[in-house]
Amino acid sequence: MSDDSNDDGENIGASPARISTPELRLEAWRALTWTVVVGLVVLSVYLAQSLLVIFGALVFASMVDGGARLLGRALNIGRSWRIAIVLFTSVAFLAWLSFFAGTQISREAAEFPRIVQEQTTALFEWLRAQGFQIDVQNVQGMASQAISGFGTVTRALGGILGGFTTLLLIVIIGIYLVIEPRLYERGVAWMLPKPRRHEFYETISRMAFTMRRLMFGRLVGMVFEGVFTYVMLLGYGIVTGDPIPMAALLAILTGLLAFVPNIGAVVSGVLMVLVGFSGGAQMGFYTIFVYFAVQNIDGYIVIPMIARKTVDLAPALVLSMQLIMGILFGILGLFLADPMLAMLKVALEQRAKAKDAEDAAQAENPEATPA
């Protein structure tokens, strides 16, 4: 009787929702964990647009921070002044590009679609003459359908804010991040358990270092490809007296598209060759030579020198990430695919390093409780 009364007393004091069986409690915790994981995945899908803009701001902040650090080697001034110089220089360059070179480039840009369309039609006609069954209308329809289906999320974002507003948000958030980076690092670390905060600071420091080097290498490649392309295209006109049309526009496009590895080089090369053949076979073959010269020098000299100091990414992995991000988020995702992949690799490497350190410490002291 006394045992029954004690059990009744315990049951009376216990919560009705309490699961007394340990096996059932374990299964309930597993179900709750999976529910939370699925909920976080669904939430990240809905917040993907905003998260991508925030990541773009991180990339922009790393570029500004890298420029400020480079200035710090030459100028013994405060960090805020160095950041202001980097931002002012960037704005000044964009203003020069818009006002001084804008007239010529805008005039060339107006003729650019027409030349590309004419040369594409001529290419299809030549292929049909060689026996290939190609319908120009079907190709144009597939191209327009692919463009219309490329980047659904980006179109949704553009419909609300617009591309310019998205870029403005990236710049504004990036400026706030680069001014007080430690503030936001501490805010994220505060949400983590104390044993994991040291690992977080080490990982975020490694990520920032890799991002700065990656963006510096990307900017060097962009400047090299743009300037070298312009010099080569301009030199043809000086030597032959028959200038290549739209040399400045092609050089700017080549430099900008160099920010996107693999895909950017192919797109810029196709556009350059199409414009080149509009001036004849000799000019067209010269643009092919320029394209291969630029890509080989950049691929075998410039990129390897930079890659030794940054994260090394497999080309197939980069291309796969670009395709996935491009389909999901359009041009913005395509531009940010490479930096995001680099950050994921650094995070996984740091986590594996920390896990190896924990295993080594546990092996040396088996009685110690792991953190």
C-alpha cells in the first residue's frame, strides 16, 4: 500500500505532458529536432532573397575593407579615413565612367544588339549551308524562354524594389558592416554557446581573410582583362587603319564579366568574336586571337599567382554552384556563387580542424568531457 501511495503522490505532482519513458522522450526530442530543421529550411527559402542581399553586402564590405588595409600600408591614417578614401575613389571612377565615357559607350551600346543579331543570323545561315538543320525562329524562341525562366527569385525581388534599389541596399548594408565589423561579430557570437565562440571567431576571421584575397584577385583579373583587351583591340586599328568597332564597350564588358569565372569568359568571348566578324574575316580571326591570348595569360599566369594565396576551388564545383545559384537567383546569384562557395569551403575546413583538435584532446584525456 505504501508503495502505491508513493507512486500516486509522484504521479499527482508530475506534469500531465511529461513523458516518463526515456525511450519515448528520446523519440520526442528527435521529432522536435527534425521539425525545427525543416522549419528553418522553409524559413530560409522564404528569406533567400534578403539573405542573398546580406551576403552581397558582406562581399562588398570585404572589398572595401581590403582596399582600406592596402592603403594602411602606405598611409598612416585612421581606418575611417581609409574607408572614406576607398569609397570616394570608387564613386569617382563610376562618375568618370558615366559622364566622360558615357556618351561614346552609350552610342556603341545602341548598335551592339543589332550587330550581335546580324552576326548570329549569319552564323545560322552558314551552318544551314553546311547541312545543319537549324531554325532561327526556334532558336530565338528557346533563348527567350530560357531568359524568361532564368532567375525567378530575382524578378520577384526586382518587382518590389528594383535592381538599382537592391544594389543600393547592398552598398548601404556593406558600409555599415565595414565601419563596425566587430559589433556584428560579437552580436552573432553572443547567440552561440560559450564553448563554440572561440571557434566562431577563428572561422569568421579566416572567412574574412579569404574573402578579401578572393575579391582582390577578382579585381586584379577584371582590370587586367579589361585593359589588355582594350589595348589589343585598339592596336589592331592603329596597325591596319581599320578600327574594331566598340573596342571600349567590349573591353568594359570583358572586365565586368571577368568577375564571374568560367561563364563570364565564354560570354565575353562570344560577343567579342561576333562583333569582330562584323568587320570581316580578318578582324574576326584577330578577335579570336585576342580572346585566347587574354584568357591564357589570365588563366596560366594571373589566376595561379592569386590562387596560391586564396582558397583553391575546383572548376567543376564552381560551375555547378554557378548554375544552381543562377537558376535560383538570376544574375545576382551568378555573381555571388563563387564567393559563397569559398565561404562554405572555409567553414567546412575550420569545422573539420576543430573536430580533429577535439578528438586529439579526447584521446589524450579520455576522462575529459567533450565540449
